[in-house]
Amino acid sequence: MAVTEGKQATGGYPQEPPVERLRRWEAHGAVWRIASRTPTLLTVTLLQCDGGTEVDTIVSSDPELFAFVGDRSASDE
């Protein structure tokens, strides 16, 4: 089972897959950055549209999230 956590400060949906969350985040013009990456766990910081203020964090071992992020370290790459 994939580990998926978040503060839910942005009204994220508890059962929403991490990839869908990042896609929705990007679709609204906001930015995400990889805070840490191991072979089995990603920590992704969700930032406001200006890329400055951290709003939420996703911690996940979901293979689909790894595939979506690929080698990128941020959404604006």
C-alpha cells in the first residue's frame, strides 16, 4: 500500500490519488517542488502560484507519482 499524507490545508480530497492532486495543482497554475526523494518515497511541496509560500505537502510511495514526476525536481521544469 502506498503511503500518502498531506496537511489537507488546501481542501485536498482524502482519497484523491497523489498524481491527480499534482495535476489539479498544476492546472490551477500553482507550483510543486520535490523536497526529498528516495527510491521508495517522495516528498512533494505544494506552493502558491508565485512559487514562494508552502501550502501543503504530499508524502507518498505511489509508483504512479514516481512515474508522473520522473526526473523533474519541480513542476516548472
